[in-house]
Amino acid sequence: MDIISLARDFGKEIQKTDEYLELIRAKKENDNDEELNDLIGKLNLLKFDIQRLLADHEDQQEKINEKNSELSEIYGKIMKNKNMIAFNKASDNMNAVMNKINGILMAAVNGEDPLMFSGFNNFECGGGCSGCSGCH
């Protein structure tokens, strides 16, 4: 079996984990939450309005401040929504699993024994972590 086939099989196994299944369940709950989706739609429209006002050459600071205030209020409601809270928790849990997996794989690529890799304390990072959240 080649490494790509192993990766595909590994991907199937990841999709069987409790963390992955909870993430999918939480995503479905978000998708079915009409109030949450309305808030997200309003948030996106407000972002567009703010961008439009910023592009306008006239002084629109008062309108921008009003829109930013409204945007913050809606964002707060989104983040307090029970389905969004559950989704964020599930997403964080899945990211933690994937960070551990990536750490093990990177340790192996760096010549360490993947069976002995026990976490990020043993993993020396080379920096350039813009896409990585494994160190915190």
C-alpha cells in the first residue's frame, strides 16, 4: 500500500472519531438554526455597508461608527448562540486532534520516532507558524 492510500484510509478513520462526529453534528445544528443564519446574514450585510462607506470619499465616520456598533452587537449575539458555542467547542476539539496528528507526522518527518512522540513539549518548531495553532 502506498502512502497516499494510507492517508486516505487514515482520513476515513479520522471521520469515525467522536470529535469529528460532534463537529459534523454541531455544523448541522448551525445550518438549521434560522435565527443564527439571519444574524450571520445581517453581519455580512453590515460588513459590506461598512466597506462601502469606507470607500466613499465623503466623511462618513458617524455612519461607520453606527454600523460598527451594530456589527459588534450582532457578532455578540452570534457568539452567544448555543449552536455557535457548541460548534466552536467541537471545532476546537477537532483542531486539537488534528494538531496532535500533525505533530506526530512532523516528528516522524524530522527523524523522531512517531511512536515515542508524546506532544508538543517534545516537538521543536522551526517558526513560520501562520497556519499552525499547535503551540498554545
